[in-house]
Amino acid sequence: MDSGIITPKEIALGDSVFNGRAGEGICATCHGRNGAGTAAAPSLADRSWIHGDGSIGFIKGTVIQGVQHPAQHPLPMPPFEHTLTDRQLQAVAAYVYSLSHK
């Protein structure tokens, strides 16, 4: 997915999934509201990426596969490949990308 084709509607869906308005807010539980970060998981709202380059493809892959051995935080990130639909995975990736590319 190219960053040039992210739509406001897609970001809004990703926001809803991430923060819990459409689903359980499974991302915000560890990463904090709006990706601000917590002691359990890193901020996603800056341009600092621990496990990759911050591209949409990388972000989506991380959401799909999870992070079993985090470098700097105590909790592993579970994979969401079978938890979220493909549309939700794309939207969460777009939303997280938008947080760090304002």
C-alpha cells in the first residue's frame, strides 16, 4: 500500500479499531490512546521505529505477525492475523502510519 492512497475514511476506521470504537481497542491497551506509548509498549506517534522502517508494509506485517521478542519493552505483541479482517489490518496500518507522519 502506498502512502499516497491512504484515505481519511481508512484512517478513521483504523483509529476506531486501534482505540476501541470499532472492536475492542486491542492496540490502545498496550500502545496507549492514540499510540502515545506506555511502559508496556512503545509510542507509535513518533518517527522512532524499534523493529523496522515505519513503512505501511512494515506496520501491517508487524500487526499481522506480532513481535514475539521485543527489544525494549516487557510484553510481546501478539499476532492479529486471525483477529482482524484484512480491511481492519489495512486500516490500522494506515492509522499508525498517519500518527508518525503528520
